[in-house]
Amino acid sequence: MGQAALSAKPSPALPLAATLSQAATPGLRRRELLALGLLPMLAACGREAGDLAERLATKVSDLPGGWVGASVASGHRLREAPPAWDSVSDSPRRAQVLVLGAGIAGLSCARRLRARGVEVALLDLEPRPGGNSRGHLMGGLPCPLGAHYLPVPGPEAPEVQALLEELGLARLEAGRWQYDERHLCHSPQERLWFQDQWVDGLLPPAESPEVLAQYRRFAALVEAARRDIGFAMPSTHHRWTAGHDVLDRQTFAAWLDTHGLNAPPLRWYLDYCCRDDYGAPAAEVSAWAGLHYFGSRHGFMSLEEREAVLTWPQGNGWLSERLAAPLAESFHAGQTVLRVREERHGVQVLSWDHQADRPQRWAAEQVVLALPLFIAGRVVEQPSSALAAMTPRLCYAPWLVANLRLDDPPLERLGAPLSWDNVVYGSDNLGYVNANHQSLDPRPGPCVLTAYRALPQPERRALLTDDWRGWAAKVLADLAPLHPDLLERLQAVDLMRYGHAMSIPVPGLRGAPALAALRESGQGRIHHAHADLAGYSVLEEAFTQGEKVAQRLLGAKRP
């Protein structure tokens, strides 16, 4: 927990959530809470907390829901000894190019190749493509399972701009990009639970001259870094310099300390931003990553200059669905890649076909590894020196995404109205998104709230082994104090767990020569295309990596 979280005024949800976090057990029931002595302990903290805990225990015990997404066993088959190559008697299935991994990078690469007439096979262990950008349905209502927005791209992202134009989301008029307002985030966009009320925006109000001075100083430092060093989104479209290396070798928290930026509201907000984009706080990510968050897009903005973002009820699943649409015949679901072997005249791939419950061989002229680098390092039989060097350096953040289906919008407390993004000041969690926010239907009715948690790495095992009801209880303990009738409105909870959701841009990662070598590798028959190549995970980086590899394979330069 960072300095800001320790100094911040706790929200009403935090004591209850913290106690439940310690007490959650598989198959959480009210009688188990009683046996653990949780209810008397909560009652000692206040009658309201004790009453809420009793209602929460009763609700969770019979709550419909559970884990969604691919089974853990499918992904963990890679831990087992793979079958021998010659144990598969069937002839290999063939394609000109095999793209392994159907996240955004894999989809963008396969889509570009297929549009140019290349025979492509796209393999993924999940039943549906999209990776971290998949959507979900709860009672017919769309909601995200991962990434839920795309900031309007700048001039450094021509590949993303071209995609949005192709999808009818943007058009160039008189030299300026215009975006379809139906897909831009509607107002109200963001709010923060701060000092017992909702306030507009996510930056905590500067309630003293000292805090306001630190806000202004940080904004000036961001602008100086943009001017003197430079940032771009995607980051690979800006030349890496010695100045970037200086920032990359230290943590963001250490850099902030050096500049005397220690105001609790500022430090909490910057921690929140790092956890939101990188899955880890400022004490774990590099200073380059912390400044890149602001410098590559919008600077350190005032509340009146809120960033324009594109969003949909199913989040970035809207985009992944459209990227995947022309690849329906090329997509092969339920395939866990086990081994990749480069040979003189092609590449051999061994996968496990989960539907047939047996190994499957594939052969191709070229293979694109649109896989996280820690997976690529395990499956390639003779990894390059760059891949071997990078694999042990990567750290991944586990994530939990919880979709709560309600029969009606919940009651509101004092302050700003229900917004698209809703965050609690002082919390280590990332708040929740109103998945129905983009709907133009003014009538009340069923809705879905999507809550996000970027978890510390030690919680990965609990995410794998604990019963889903325990995790649902933790999520509800955070949100129930914010909406008096939330538990009464709640109909079901669907949970998505990502054991290795995203690469954390720890110090020294982004500037590593081996990572640059993997990005630029054009020799041989194996090519890398994944957001990991940028050191962190956002759609712009993933999409551009996929496009870049496709253009390389097609023998064309990047537009």
C-alpha cells in the first residue's frame, strides 16, 4: 500500500472490505462468518457495519453467479510435460501463417494478412477471441470482461486512426478528426467518492494552497518532460533516448519523492492512475511509465479538460468483435499452444485441442507469437537470446473483473450523479463502471455495474483457488456502503479472473535492449506481436504491434 493510501481518509467501504478480505473462505456463508467471529467484530466497529455484514452474508450465500471465461485447467496445461512430436500420427494442419493468440495484437495481425489474401490460421485457448478486450452478456445486457475504453488517438497513432475510420467511428474533415458522438463517452463521465459525497472528476479537490501548488508543480514537470524528452502513444513511435533511460531506471514513487511531491491527494491519484493502466502502484512502476501515462496523451489535466474516450456497453469487446468478424473461418478456439519449433523450410506447432482432448500438429511458413512473452519463452523450443533474456524479467499483475447485474439502478448518495466511471478516494480498488452508461434509453430498468481490481502479485494463488463467493463478497463490501439498496437490487455476479493480466512496467524493463531486439526482430520464421513488447498493456500498443508484424510479413513499410 502506497503512502497516499495510508494517509488518505478511508471511505466507508474500506473497514468492512478489509475485514471480509481476511475472513473470506470457500463457500462463504453467514454461519461461517459467525463461526469466524466476524459479525461481532464488525458490530464493534459500528452498528451499520454489523448490519451490512449480516445482509451481505445472507445475500452471498444464495447468489447466482460464478467464474466466467476459459477454464484455468486449459491455460495451465502448459505446465505439464508436452507429448512427443511423433506421438501425433495425423498429418499436420497447414496454413501460410499461423497466428498464436487472439488478443488485440493477434487479431490485428491476422486481419491485415487475411485482407491481403494470405492464408491464416488463428489459434487461442479461449472460446472467443479478444484477450483482455472481450465482452460479456448478463441477462441479455452487454458488459466488459476487461478493458473498457479507448482514448481518442493522437497523430502518433495512424494505425489506430485508420482502424477507427474504417469502422465508421471517425472521419477526417478539414485536417481534423471528427468522432461519432454516439461512441464518445457521454456525460457525466467520472466522479469520486470524497469526504462522504460524490464529486465531479477523479482528481481529488485541492483543499489547501499546498495541495494546489503540488498539482501545478507536477503539471509543469509533465510538460517539461513532454518538451525535453518526448512521449508518444504507442510508445514505440517515439525514439528512445538517454533521458528516457534515466526515468526508466527509477520508480515513479522515488521520482516523486525527489521532486518533493508528497501531498496525499496527489499521491493517491497517481497511484490510482498507475494501478488503472499498469496494474501496480507508483512504488512498483518506473518513472518513465508514470510520466508516460500523462505525457503520451493529455498532460496532467484539469477537471475542465477531461480526456475524450470511446466506450461501449461491452467495453473494448466492441472493437475486438469487429476485428474478429472477418476471421471467423480462420479462428480455432480451445487450442493451448505447447511447443513451437522453427525448421529450415517452415515452423511446426504442437497444441492441445481441448474439444477433441488430444494433441494437434500444425505447420506453417511463418508463425506470429501474439502471446505474452512469458508464455512465448516457454513454448519456443530454441528461444532467441533476446527472448531468453526477457522472460525472467517480466512481472504480471493479476486482475479481477466483477459484473453485477441489478434489477434497477441503485439509490444514490449525496453529490454528483451516477457516472460512467465511479471511484472511491483512499481505496486500493479501481471502482466500477456503469456498463449501461452509453444507452440512450432514459427509462430505468436492469443494469450492470462492472467493478475492477488490480491485485498484488501474492494474491494470484488465492484468485486461482478461492471460491468465487469469497471474491464476490469482497467486491460487494466495497460497493454496498455507496448504494443503500445495492444488495436488494443485486440479481447475479459474474467474475472474470486474469492470473497474468498485464505486464507491469517495472524499472529497467521498457529500456531493456533485449525488448527492443524482440520488437525489431525480422529474421527467421518466428515473429513477436504483443503489448508486452512495449512493457505494458494497452490496446494502442497491442494493435500497432500486430499491424507492424503483418506489414513486415507482407513486405511493406508501416504507413
